[in-house]
Amino acid sequence: MIVGLLYDDDNVQEILSTMGGSAESLAEAMALGARTGLADEAIFAKVRTLFEMAEKGLVRRGFGEEEFLAPVERLLRDRKTPAEYWEMPTLGKKLAMREAF
């Protein structure tokens, strides 16, 4: 995602404006997201926006890298964080995160 966001000139300024205009506000949003996960609607909306920007940036690069965003897209679709996939009951056994994707 970072490549799609930061290596795309169209996205860099949009990221700062989306996240409040400064690195400090971006850090605050990340800290809030770490505490609340994707349950917070404002955080979820920002994460979704960043995902879409990253996807567009990768598409513009033209190397087919956007396919690597599929696991992130699944997290957003399910509204779960990676930590919520670490142990997931399934038919009486635990499912490792790597098997969830």
C-alpha cells in the first residue's frame, strides 16, 4: 500500500489533506485506529479512502501490483484487523492468520 500511496505524486497531497493536513494528525489517526480497530466509523472511512488511493496509485504505476492488495481488501470487507484473524475458531480448531487469506 505504501508504494501506491507515497510513490504516486497525485496521492501525496491528498493523503495529507485527508488525514488533517499534517504528519501529527496522521499519527493521531493511526493511534486512534490502533485503539479502536475498524469499529470506529471515522477511522474506517479514512482507512477505506487510503486503500482506494493506494489501489489507484498502483494501477497508475502499471505493474499489476494492485493484486497484492487483496488481503487488505478482505480485511476491509470483513471490517477486521489482522489481529482478529490470529486466532479464529473454525470447526473446533484454531485457524492461523496465514490460512485466513
